[in-house]
Amino acid sequence: MNRNSIRKATTCCLTAAVVITSSSFVSHASVSAGAGDLITAAQETQAEKPAENKEAEKDTSVTAGVTEIFANSLAPRHESIDTAVDDVKNETPVQKTEYDDIAIAQVDNYVNVRAAAGEDSEVLGKLYNNSACTVLGVEGDWYKIHSGNVEGYIKSEFLVLGNPELAKSVGYRVADVTTDNLNVRADSSTESDVLGQVPQGETLSVVEEKDGWVKVAIEEGDGWVSGDFVKCSTNYVVAESKEEEEARLKKEEEERKAAEEAARKAAEEASRSSRSSSSGSSGGSSGSSSGSSSGESRSYAPPSGGSGQAVADYACQFVGNPYVYGGTSLTNGADCSGFVMSVYAAFGVGLPHSSSALAGVGYGVSADAMQPGDIVCYSGHVGIYIGGNTIVHASTEATGIKYTSPANYRTIVAVRRIF
């Protein structure tokens, strides 16, 4: 990726505290504005970085899970920040924003964070493209930065500092629900119609904020919630230390092995169920599930196999059954996370009853690599990918369990793979 114009610092230090969150998806905290002295330094446009430069690595082996690496703070040591701007030449006050003191990596894949200002220094971690950090100081043409749990040095040419628009564009504004059964309304008024409800603990994408109200995205559409019942924050991807990278890769490998074992057990159980069914009395339907409403008179095949495709095939049987807020019954009614949880429970996999929590199960894959059975997570919603750019999900009370295509009909927050 081409490098943006760089702000090169001539002052000695920037103190900033940017509170970042971990995903899935994950706790969230707000971004705080920092001091602006370094932002007022002279700006210079630098030449294109050489393709052979060692600091901007092109490691294509990095998994999609990296995009979900967040930390609790970019500068945890600074608890209070003086946001006043000392402008000697201009009497007009400069309006600061929370994005002014955030530096954003602009590289092909990642840039190394080193222990000292030199290309031969020890590598402490990696800062990935569009990841955020705060600049603590300047040493020659290197910035001393803090990001996540990593503090070290990066060549200034790979960071864009003092560009609020870029920082805002790569950040992800979210609202954590802090009350039970939060009403999402059609307009920013308690007199407005309720579009839907969201349980406590869910994390929603923020569309707009005004006058104490927050516009959020849910399955029923964009609606408004009172700011008294949500906690808004901005998420960024931050640096990954060497230790965190090793732990992540180890965890992903363990999860893959666990998924393979779960698939094997599910296949064995399905095989036993099939043999038991075929040896039973004719006229029975050992694979049927009964329930009230639309699912009562239908019969359903038991789960067969232990692959993502098997999960998708099993889930599709319940299309047409009702949506019930807080429900977990595939026949009597389930909400979006209850549907996913119950489908996977049939394959011996225990999952949480929360769309936000489901964004952290299994391991992450990119949206363009989705396979049948993958869990597709949206703001306050979740479904199961079945192939053909389509998901099956418990959508709304009006539609029940249904198919939706394309899968990215709404912004995809995460894709998680179990099998």
C-alpha cells in the first residue's frame, strides 16, 4: 500500500492516552484526547518508501485473527491528560479532537516495532496496517511509540500522525449495552416506536451520536437508543507483541485440533443415530423434533457428519420457524444467537447465547474466505453461512428463521470458524 504524507516531529515528546479495546470480540473503552504539541510540528512530504526496505514487511502468512487483536490502553501510564493547546503565534484557540494524537500505520502488511531506534535492534512486536499507536517521543527519524502491550521504535515514514480523518476512518465506534432489554427506537425520543430490543452485554455499531442519543445498527434497521444505557467507545487494532503472536498462533492451532475432534465425535454420533433409526420400527421418525407453532408438525433429520457443511445443512431445516427474543428452540422459536447456539449444540459444541460473545469463538477467517458452517457476526446480530453468498439466521419476529443473500447485506464484524 502506498504511504501517506507523514508528519515528522521536531519537538521532544508527546503524552497521550488512547484507550483501546479488545474485540470479540472483548471489552471496550473510550479514546481520550492527548496533548497537541507534537501535532504542530512542521510537515514534510517524503519520497516513496523503497520496496526493499526491511522495516515494512510483507508477511502474507498473518491470519485473519490479527485484525481482532486489541489492548486495554495505548498509553496506560497517563491517566489524566492536559488537552490545552499552547499557541504563541495564534490567539485563536485550536479545537482538539480525540483523533489528533493517534498515529496510524500505513504499510503493506506490518512494520516491526524495535527495542531501539535502529534496523538491527531486537524486534519486540508488529504494528499492522491501519493499526493505531501513540507517539511518546522522537529519536532521529524514528518515533518511540506505545501500542497495546508494545512500547518501542518505528521509523516515522511508516506512521501518519496528526491526521484525524485517517484515524477516524480506521477506528470502529461501538456502543456496549449496559441495561437489560434495551429498546431501540425509530427516532431519538422515548415516544418513538420500538424497532427491536437488545440484551445487556451486546456490542452494537454506532452510526451517529447526537443530543444524548446514539444511533445503532441492529437487524431490524438503524435505530436510536438513549446514551444513558450504552457506553460508547472507539476500537482500533493495536500492536501485537512477539509473545502475543506466539500465544495466538498456539491458541488457533489448539482450536483447530479441538474442532477436528468435535467434528469426529459428531460424525460418530450421527452414524450411531442413523443406525439406530434404521433398525427402529417403520413409521416412526427418530430424527423428528416437535414443537409448537410452525415447527410442530415438521420432522427434522438429525445432525449428520461433523463438517461445516453438515452444520449448514442441519441449520437450513429450521427455516420458517419463529423468531423469539431470548429463545433457544429451533422449533418453538429462537433469537439469532440462540439459533446459532442450538444448531452447534446438536453437534456437541457449546457456544454462548450472545452475538457479541460469538464473535470470539473458534478462530477468525476473512469474509472473502467464508465456508459453509462459519458464524457470521454483525452489529447485534449473527447467522450461519451456508454457501452461495447466503446466510441462514433467526432474523426478526416478523420474518422468523430465514435465508438472506448477500451475506454482507450488512457490515460484517467478524467471521468465526468452528469446524
